[in-house]
Amino acid sequence: MRKSNLYRNKYKNLIQFFTVILIFGLYIVFLKKENLWEGMLRFFFPGEKDVLYPRASLLTLLKEHLILVGISSSASILFGIVLGIYVTREKGRDFLPLINNLTSFSQTVPPVAVLALAVPFVGFGFKPTVLALFLYSILPVVRNTIAGLEAVPRDVVDIAEGIGMYPYQVLFRVELPLATRVIIAGIRTSVVINVGTASVGAVVGAGGFGVPIISGLVRDNQALIIEGALSSALLAVLIDQFMGSLEKAFFSAKG
Amino acid sequence: MIELLNVVKRYGEKLAVDGLNLVVREGEICCLIGPSGCGKSTTLKMINRMVEPDSGKVIFNGEDVRKIKPELLRRRIGYVIQHIGLFPHMNVFQNISVVPKLLGWSKERIEKRVGELLELIGLDEAQYANKYPSELSGGEAQRVGVARALAADPPALLMDEPFGAVDPLMRSVLQDEFLSIQRKLKKTVVFVTHDLDEAIRIGDRIAVMKDGKLVQYDTPEAILASPANSFVRDFVGSDRALKRLSRFDVNSVMKKPFYVFCDDGIEEVRKRVKDKKLRYLWVVEKDLRLIGWIDMKNIDSAGSMEEVITNSGIKNICIREYASLREALSRMLSEGVKVVPIVNSNGSLVGEVSLSDIEAITEEVG
């Protein structure tokens, strides 16, 4: 009975996963339909000369946006998890308060300020934006990695050591599997924050959905702002759903 | 087998273990007991190097443990703790096979071994192998914990209050089961407990500790009969005679019971018991399963067997095989009977123990 339930859930989760992929496909098709966008925005803003950003298609902007988010998020996930693991080990425990404070601090600095500070050193465009996004999104990953690992019952770690696991085996066979859910929740938050924040990159010429938004602000054209904001918001929701279904389909905790 | 030589462990200012000397012989269960903070758990953890002593030596199987890599040492010593510590993300099969996997056993060998162990602890493989710890009862989880410790067939076991978190009834069942497993396997066991009754029931030897020092180390009988000092005497308490009964199991004193089958005719039964001066009779099914008893006072006036068989409350006076005499005595007192039947795990009658049998034992050892 229980076993069949387990399978049915697995089946359901897979269906959910593919549904999200399908919706993602529809989203891309939607972005491609420029006359649809044009008609829609023209309806709301009949007075504007351009209701769509003229110099780049939404698909190009999506590509730029995804690259920005992809690179900065991969970096913050990788470094965030490694950092979280390091400060919960015996030799790194002294750095735990420092890392907690540093990551909190990095989130209180607005990404725009990081951009302004970084441009003189690394130039305009892509690089300062990835740096700003990386610093801004590392906090949830580090926080949740630490919280997830600290929540593993002391007894369980004790017995893992007591039956003769090496420290790396305790980490990979016991601690990380038990902390997966919490860590993935942190990753989700981090990536969604990144999708939203990546628009800032347009200020220093990094491309992405921020471009029509900034352009709209400069030219006082609300249609362009809506074009960029709507695409970006939809992307954030979709990516969150995508990761949620990914987690359910492949990391669903048992027992 | 396990020797601690002049071992000292300090935590800051406090001496947790103060110059301890202890020898645990091969195949024996050594119970470490004492008030909390007496250093018994620390002592246990120094054997598998979970805690390193500040000075002194720990010898395992003739080797200084400091010369063995901690992880490799621990794989040779089973480890069981109070809150079970089963891995919640692994099922029963995976939990038990953790150490064999660390040791690189083949898949077939692991499967065979897990099957053996589940049988040993009395859990059905088909039913339990795929269950997760959250689906097990406290007693089942604790059994799996013991099976995991035994998985790689280590010569020694370290047990840190293994039955401390289960209810008293379950605890005595687990103790009995553990003793019957130990009778077969003859492991060297160091068993930490704060429950004196448990130590007396389980230990071949008891080490009483206080403030990091060994106060007395002897067999339970000797500790009960002649406590080394006032601390041990207070610790043992005034009911020493009663406690001593925990050392005996009912099988060692039980007698052959007199019984009849439930489908025997009343006349036949009357004839068979005629000049035996019995006061009662056990009644069993064809497979010896105990279903009730007959008071002999009523048998002459009765017309049929059904009339005289009493089966209400029979479950309450049954005692399991290998239960302690103390349990049998306590059952007699609480149920107001002078004789209790002994049944095996199938519910079949195997013997009976009477109050006078228990009295004889107390006189013998008293």
C-alpha cells in the first residue's frame, strides 16, 4: 500500500516536472509573439510611439538575462554551499560568526552600489553585474546550508562517527542528504532574488530584461517598463516552480 | 580483550576520568554504572577513540588503540547509543548494511548478512527491510540499532544506555532478547547504564564508578553480597535480596508443569489426577498453547470440561521464557497467585515456577 503510494507520488512529481518544462516552452513562444505583445501594450498605452523596445527582441534579452543569472547563481550556489560546509566543520567553526556577518552585510549593500563601486575596477557591462548579483544572492545559500547542517541531530552524526565513517563519508552519506531540503530552499530563494535583481545590470550595459525597463524610465515610456518587468516577473515565477518540481522529482525526502 | 591502564581525561579543570584501570575479559558483558557525571560515558568513548585520553593507555585485542586509525578501529567495534541514532534517510536494510558497505563487502554477502541479522533480532525481512526508521516502534528501532552494531560481526560492542529511551516493559523484553543473542554470539561488551537493575540483569561484571574513579569491580552477586564501601551500599540500596533475583531466569528453576488438553473428557481427567494431590491443572490446546487452568476444588462437582476451565486473566499470569525470577515474583505478588506458568514465544506452556521455588533460591544464595 505504502510502496504503491510512494510510486504514485514519484509519478505525480515527474508529471509536475514535465508540466513546468512545457509551460516554460509556452513562455518562450509567448516572448516570440511580438505582434501579440505589440497589440497588448498598444491597447493600454495608445499614445506611445514605441510600445516594444526597438533595438533587441525579447528573446535576445531573455538569453542575456539567463546568462547573467546562470553564471552569478552557479557561483553563489557553489561558493555558498562550500562556505556553509566549511564553517560547520571543526576547523572552520571559528569563522562561523564572521561568515554570518559578512554574508548578511553583503545583502544589505544595494546591488546598484556594488555596480558603482565595481565599474572602476572591472569596467562596464557583464563583469560588475555578475559580481554584484553573486554577492547579493550568496546569503540565502550560505544561511540555509548552515541551518540545514546544524539541524542534523547530534546523535546521528555521533553514531556515524562511532561506526567508523571518515569525516567526508559523514558529510556526504549522512549530513548533506539530511540537509538537502533546507539547502535547496535556500537555493530557490537565491535564484529568484537573482532573476529580479539582474535587471539592475542594464544600468552598466549588461543587457537582460533591465534594458527596456531602464530605457522606459529614461524616455518616460511606461510600455517599455511593463515589457521588461512582466517578462522578468514571469521568468522568476517559472524558475521558482521549475526548481520546486525538480526538488520534488529528484530529491524528495523519504521516511 | 579491552584494557584501560591508568587512564586520565580532563575537561578543563574537571577530572572526568581519574586514573582508571579496567580489564574487560573476552566474551563478557561489563556494565559501567554510577551517578551521572561519574565518567562512565567518557570511559566508553575512550575505547573507540571518540574521546582521546590525556594520559594512560587503552588496549584493544592486544593492540594500543592509538596505533590504529580511529575509523578503522571503530569498524571493528559495534556501537549502540541511547537515542538509537538510526539514519533517518536510510531504510532498515541500508541502516544495517552501513558498516559492511564501509568495509567493501560484496552485494550478495551484505544481503545474506542483513537477512541473518533480521532473523536474529526477530524482525521479518520481507516486512521490515524497506521500512524507514520513522515507521518503526521504539523497540523495533532499538533492535535494528543492535543489528547494525553486529553487522560486520565485530568482536566487541560498546553500548551507551542502549535501552534507556524505551518504556520499562519494553526494556525488560529487549534485555532478555539481548541476553539470548549474547548467549549465542559471546561478544565482549561494555555496557553503560544508570539503571542498577539493568546492570544486575545483564552484566557478567559490574564496574561501579564515582567521580571518575572505579569504586568496585566485581560480579553482580559479589557486589550485592559485599559492597566495597558505603557509597556502593547506598547505591545498591536496601532491597539487595530482591535485586539478586534478577540474576536468575525462570528457566533455571522452573519445573515440569502438569497439564491436560482442552478436548480431554472430564472423566478421563478426573481419573488421571485422582491420587496426585494437585491443587490446579493447566489446560492447553493440541499445540501446547496455554489457554487456561482448572481449580481442583471444582473438578468433582463439574459436569463437563467447559464448566471448570478458567481462562480469564490467564494472559496476566503468564511469564516469558528467560524472564528474571524477580519479574516472576513481582507477577505473583501483583496477581495474588502462588504459581505462574512459563510460556515460550508461541504461547506454548514450557514450565511453571512457584513461590516456594523462589524462596528456595533466596535461601541458597542469601
